[in-house]
Amino acid sequence: MRVADVTIQDIAREAGVSKATVSRVLNNPYIVEIETRTRVEKIIKKRNYTPSASARNLSKRMSDTIGFVVPEIDNPFFCDILRAVSSAIDDFHFTLICCNTDDDMEKDLKALVMLKEHRVRGLLYTPAVDYRTEEERVHLVKILKEMETPVVIMDRHINIGDFDGIYFNDYQGMYNATKALIQQGHTKIAIINATLDRVLARTRRDGYIDALRDSGIEPEERYNVEGDYRMLKAYELSKKLLALKDRPTAVITCNNNTTLGFFKALRERNEQVPRDIVNIGLDMIKELDVMGYRMNFIERDPKLMGQKAYELLSRRMKDNKKPIKEVILDTKLHLYDI
Amino acid sequence: MRVADVTIQDIAREAGVSKATVSRVLNNPYIVEIETRTRVEKIIKKRNYTPSASARNLSKRMSDTIGFVVPEIDNPFFCDILRAVSSAIDDFHFTLICCNTDDDMEKDLKALVMLKEHRVRGLLYTPAVDYRTEEERVHLVKILKEMETPVVIMDRHINIGDFDGIYFNDYQGMYNATKALIQQGHTKIAIINATLDRVLARTRRDGYIDALRDSGIEPEERYNVEGDYRMLKAYELSKKLLALKDRPTAVITCNNNTTLGFFKALRERNEQVPRDIVNIGLDMIKELDVMGYRMNFIERDPKLMGQKAYELLSRRMKDNKKPIKEVILDTKLHLYDI
DNA sequence: CTGAAAGCGCTTACAG
DNA sequence: CTGAAAGCGCTTACAG
């Protein structure tokens, strides 16, 4: 394939030293005599020698790659996480392998196997699905354990135990948002969520329901709708919700795309927030904020999540004995008009 | 490091065959006798053996990775490209190494060196900067050539020749947009661009200026402003532009973030498009579209770019002798109210 | 159809 | 401070 990769052997020969010495110049220059070292370095530069990562990794029994697995790489939420992780790995000290799983279990597992083949040094992982059956969970944990590498679970707490993780406090966010609406006199509050096979959907619903009950309001089934966190589905659900006879006066939307779907449905009816109905969305939508669209939202900071995720991973890479650590990031409620 | 990776040797021993046979079962199962094959396969499964990518790559003198280098991974434009590339690589057939360079030459070069170490099988590359000096260009081309791997340049045509590439027809897009404004009677048309050390800024300016001149309008210096394609800078430039005594009646904004910066400045003045001033932006802004904000824009389809980029790469991986191919994707003008 | 052996390009004890 | 040698975990002609 490659015509003429220059190898460590070539450099050694040309410099009149052994491969071991060239290797030392590369990895541990100060143990090599200055004169030898500079001679070798000059030849490395001249021949434009670039060591082979495969050979190095194989020989060191240690890879230089980190796996990054997310379900939706083109969602600004995950983009921002990716960006923060990229920045945290300064100078390409590690190599980032990026996998998109489309919320698909099969792709998720394939990605993990691929990363296992690469013997990744660490894994930043947002599970594509919840792995709810016992069999699925056992299988997943087995794969993760067998990777024998630090793992940090991001955003979706699927309760497989024994792994570091970083999450937002979605429960509290939803609880506070719902409470705030109630305090403003709303009693008919809807939630556009996702189906409850997703842990985040369950958590968010719990926060919502608990807040209602704590205020003596019994949650109503028809105000509790479940999509898939994508815009199209949220849009369709919103249309139905808005067409109810006894419709809600406030709607909580459970992620950025859901909020957009809701707004789209609203617009088609020539209605507006907060004039015709009140909304609190989960996640800021930067573009709308810039436009002066003062939406109410529960803020989660994905860049912070990316940064902290990498910190957790580093910590674990340094010391595998430390106790499991789960970081819960607070959300913040931004209210303009409810 | 790793406690007990099971290797091909372990499988071979347990199956009572040679490593070569296990290797064949893995790579070329049908040349192995059915009985042997199934026995080996069973043990592979039982021991959960996962071959080492480093060892495989080293031995095959061929990597299974593809490099992806972009300047701004958290810009929806590049996110969409990444997503499309991910999808095009079906089933993780290749492993995607992802690098963000922040429009920084140093990071760009470091990324390339890192990818060279990994002996990537192909490279999808949007240069961080233009590499304008002869010295820089020679250096860059040297690095790219020495990677000895198919390269597809994306989006930024920096004229280093000899590489496949995929670009949008930004010139035509700008030309058409400017012409459309002129046809509506606008003569004072501004452009918020980036500094001309960027090829895309030059291309876009050319389209704009040529359209003006073709209509007998002499471009005015003060209507031609240059930022960095980020929102903050665009916002500041927009404020100045809008405050001019003899200000333009139409403004072309040269990427998504620039458009947002312009809108922000406009909003602060309590002005609106198209009532107070007309705008045509480059790139759709999905969130605004959903909100029914009928902005005028020059559409570029980043998903298409990602998909085609990967097609070009595949083509080149299959046959290194084919002539250089540059694909220019058309843009499409969407006008609602100018 | 299968195995023994060489080789991929490195690193790292070990010995000097 | 340096080199010879073994080894990392695979693949692949070669021979049978």
C-alpha cells in the first residue's frame, strides 16, 4: 500500500544508532546524550519521520485513542459537548474517535465493539437506548467491563452501576419549572415528553408530576404526551394538544427540538407565547435568544458537561481505584413571561 | 495495563489450530473447513475475543481509520457534514477520527501530523486557514502528500492543486443574491463578510462586486465590511453599519453566525427586516425557519456536502489513478421579501 | 484446507 | 548512555 514509509529502522541506520536510541529520542529525549540526540533529531526532521501509531500502541500495549459515542451528533446539545471534549484534549494528546448511534441499540453495540477493537484508553458514552431488559443490561455491562477502560456515562443515567457519570438534574429542572407555572396560577399544565422507555423521559415526568401533586393538582393523562424528542413528532403532538377542547394554559417541552416543534404548531395556528399559551422549554435555543425571542427555558450547559466529562475520565485514567463518582449538574430556570 | 486481553493465540490454542487458521476464520471464513470454522467461531464467541485493531492495522500495513478535520465542530454547518459522513460510513466499516481546529493553523498542522501517525486511510479536510505564503503552502502540501492517503478538501478551496475537493458555488450564490436585490431596486447594498485572508471571503466578495458592476453600480468601500464569520464580530460591525448616515437599504450576511449577529444588532435598534432594511443571509438557520421567520437566504446543503465528500473519498480509495475531481455544489436562493 | 515462520514498526527490560 | 533481543498481536506468502 504505502510506497515508502520511513521507519524507525531507517532513522537508526542513517544516524548510526540502534532503534532503541531513536525510540528514546522520541519518548524520553533527556536520557540520550545531547550529541546523539541532536543528530537523531536532525535526521528525523530531514526525513520527515512520523512514527506509526499502530506500532507504538501495539508495542506499548496502550492506545492513544478515546471513544466518544453519542446518539445524535448533529443536535447542538451533543455538538457542544463534542466541542468541549475536543478542547479539553489539548494538542491532540489523545485521538478522538467519534461515533453517532441514531438512538439505535444495534449501532450502539457496534460502536462499542469497534472501540474495543481499538482498545480505547477511555470512553465517553451516552447510551443510545436504555437497555431495559435484564439480558440487554447484562450484555452491555459485559461489553463495557471487557473494554477494561475508564468509562464515563454522559447525560443518560441508565443505572448500570459501577461507572462514573455526569448528568443534569433534570428532575429538579422540571420540578422547578412546573412549580413556577403553578405559582403563576396555572393548573392546566401539559408536558411534551418522550416515551417512557427513556430514562430521561421518566425523570422529567417525575419532576413534573411531583410538582403538580405537591401543589394538590392531579396530573391529567391527556396533558401528558410522549414523542421522541424530535421536532416532527413534537409538532404533531403539539397540534393535537392545542386542539383539545379543554386545553392546557401552559406547556413544558422536554428538549430543544420538542420546543421547536411546539412553536411550529403554535405558529400555524397564528398563536403566540405567552399571549395565547405559556411555554417553558428544556435547553436554550441560541438562535431564538439572539433574535430576542424571550423564551422561558430550563438551562443545561452542554459545554460544561463535555468539560466535566473529560475531567472525570482523566481522573479515572489516573487512578482506577478511586470510588465511583457521579456528577449532577444543576439546571437553571430562565423565566421571562409566564 | 490490560489485565488479560484474550489474543488470537489463546483462541488458537483452545481450538487446537494455528493462529493462521483463526485469522482466516476472522477475515476469510469460507476458505476454512466448515467444521474447523464453527469450532473456532464458537470459542471466539465464548471467550468474547475481539481482535486488536493496532495489531491488525500494523500487520496489514493498512489502517481502518478516516480523518475528519474541520475548523468549527460546533457550527451546525460542520455538524451536519459530520453527521452525513458518519452515516455514509455504514456500520463503522471505518473508524472516524475527529479533529476541531478553531481556524488555527497550528492546531490544523498538529491534527494532520496526528492523523499521519495513524496512517489514516483517507482524509476529509477543511483547512483551518488559507496557507497563503509560499512557504506555508509548500509545507502543507508536503504534509498532505506524505500522508500518502486519499484527501478530499471540503468547503474551502485553498488552491493547493492535486487534491479532490467539494465546494459550494459561493460566487454564484452571492452574485445571484446581489442581482436579485438590484432588480428590486436596491443600489445601496452592503456585505458583511470576513477578512480577505480567507478564500471564501474573497470568493463571496467577488460575486457581490461583479454583480454590482454588471449593473453599473460602483461598490462602496464603507458598505463592504469584514469580520470573522462569528456572531460577536458581525454584531459589532452591524451596529456600525446600521448607524451610517447614508446607510444601505440591503445587507448580505456571509454565513449563519454573521446573519445572527446582524439580526441581533437590528433588534437592539428596534428595527426589523424587511420593514426597515432588507437582508439576504448565507445558509439557512433552521431554528428561525421553524419559527416562521421568513428570512431570505442562499441555501447550501451541508448534509449533501458530507455525503458527496465521502463519495469522493471512496472513489479515490478505490482507484488512486483517476484524474482529480472537484465537485461544485449549487446553491439555491430563497427569497421571501426583498 | 492448514501450519510454521517471517514480518509489520515500534518499546522496553536487560546487560554492559 | 547505548545496543541486542524479545515481544506486542496480528497477517500472509509459502509449503505441504
